[in-house]
Amino acid sequence: MRSERAELRAENERRATLLRGGFVGSQVGSMFVRAERGSAPSILEINDVAAALVESAWFDSVIDAWLDSGVDDLTTEVLLGDRRTVQLHGRRVPTADGDTVLGLQLVDISDFVAAQQAMASAIERERKVADELRAISQQKDDFVSAVSHELRTPITSIVGFAEELHETAAEEQRQASEIILRNAARLTEMVEELLELGRMTAPNPVRENDRIDLTAIVGDAVHDQAATARDQHVTVETALCADPTVVVGNANALGRIATNLLANAIKFTPAEGTVRVTTLCDGDAVRLVIDDSGPGISDADHPRVFERFFRSADATKRQTPGTGLGLSIVKSLVELLEGRIEIERSPLGGARMSVTLPRADDAPASADAEPALSV
């Protein structure tokens, strides 16, 4: 029995040593306090970390407030005089003799708080920079819109007088008048693209929507681009759906979608090449598909082809005039109409632009496409 008691005493001493070693050597401040209302707290045990953090200036008031609250658990943060931040966790432990012992842990979280403040400051700076960039972008859009409006009037005058001169010019002057008309038309198209860009970037773009037959809009676009296709010796084939392909949208927006895609296909199709325009109904959707036999779109250009002002790095393609706005405008208009646009490899060898728009609810059933025609 004496031997067993000796072993038990030794085991208890080992455990006490282990516990005290963990308590004293802990990297977290730990302490036990005896506290009663109306009297100063009495520290029973405290390790070095807690001793370095505890100050009577804040400790006594925190303990009094805890006792007055009546809660058993406490979690709070305290700002020390040297600007360090301490997180305090405590638990009330009633004893058998009726006293109250408080077990507390103190953690210096100054680095964490500093990191949080630095993060908040960085986020605030980023927000201000983003607001400034948005304001600059809006100023740019407003400037482009204002300049485009101012350019429209003189360009209209140039086109009008150039057409009159062309009709009355002598044979040797016709070449000059044709150059004037051709470049005036390019300026007009550029101004219209900039104006359309300004309308789309307005805070609340307003467009009057109506029920519109997409095939009719596409037919008008093909007719308008017929002269350009002939001048470039490009054949435009059409396979238009016989039944109305009715969508809910804006006639001007749909016309610009069809015209921009068709003009872009003609522009990049070499002489003696082919552009094919197709409209069809596909269940609850209406599709416009434009194929060309041009060089197509490279894998490097594919992700950026709808970016504003993007021009291919390919030297051959860069020789073709353009602002890099056409496809960007088309994508934005398609999305405003709740549709989508996709780029694929065309069976003709070039690019295929496919626009899918929601079909009007009470549109008639689909029909086969008309036979292909040459323009």
C-alpha cells in the first residue's frame, strides 16, 4: 500500500509539472482570477505572456463589467496603451465554497488587426481608383458621342455635294468625286458606329422594342450591301426562311447586327469568294448564320474578337480598313436582345457568325429555308 501511494504521489507530481509547464510556457496568455463584485480581482495564477499584457487600467474595469453582465462566457477585444490589440476569452467557474474563479486567455492579435486595417485601406483605395476609372471612361464616352454628333452634319454636307458633283462632273473629274464619295461613306459608317457605341454605354439605354421579322431585316441588309459585294467580286448567297422569323426587338438594332456581320464577311472575303446568309427557326429561337470563304479567325484572335477597337495582329488582315468596333457593337446589341453570338469554323473555309435570338411567343411554325440565291 505504501508503494502504491508513493507511485500515485509521483504520478500526480508528474501531471502537475506537465500542466504547470504547459501553463507557464504557453505562447497564449493564461490566468486564473478570483473575483467578487465590489472588490478588486485577485490573480491566482498567471503566465509570463498574460503578465506582459495585463494592465490594471483596463483589466479591473473589464472584470467588473463581466461580473455585472451575469454571463458565464466572455469574448472581447481590448486596445492597450501602446496601440496593441488583445483578444480576451474568459469563462466563469463557480467553486464549492461559493467563490467565483475566472479562467482567462489573452491573445495578442495586433498583427492580425493591422493586416485587416491594411486590407480595408487597400480595398478602399481600389474602390476609389475604380470610381475614377469609371468616371474617366464615362467622360471618354461622352466626348466620343459629342464629337460624333458634331461630325455627322459636315459629313452629310460633304456626301450631298459630292453626289451632286459626281452627277455633273466631266469624265476626268469622276475619279476624284468617286474617291470623295467612298471616303465620305467610310466616315459616315465610322460616325454611326461611334454613335451606336455611345447609345449602348449610356447609363440607361432606351430602345423601343416591337415584333419584327428578322428575315425581312436580313433581306434589306443583303440588298444594301449588294453594290459593295459586286465591287469586291464577292458572291452573296441567301437561304432565307420562308415563314416569318419573328423576334421582339428594335428594328435599328437588328438592322445594324445584320449589316455589320454581312459587311464584315464581305470585307474579309477575297475576290471570287462567297458569303452565305441563312435565317432559320430552331424551336423557340431564331438564328442568323453568316458564312464566308475568307481567311477565318485564328485561335489567337478568337478570345478577343469582340473587344472594342481590337484589330488582328495578322499583317494581311490589318491592311483591311476598319475601326475594330463592328463586332463589339454586334455582341452588345445581341445581348441587349437577350440573345447570343458564336464564332465557328465555316464549311466555306472562313468564319461562321451565328446569332441566336428568342423567338416571339406566338410566331408560326418553322418552314424550310428558301433556295440559295446569288447577289
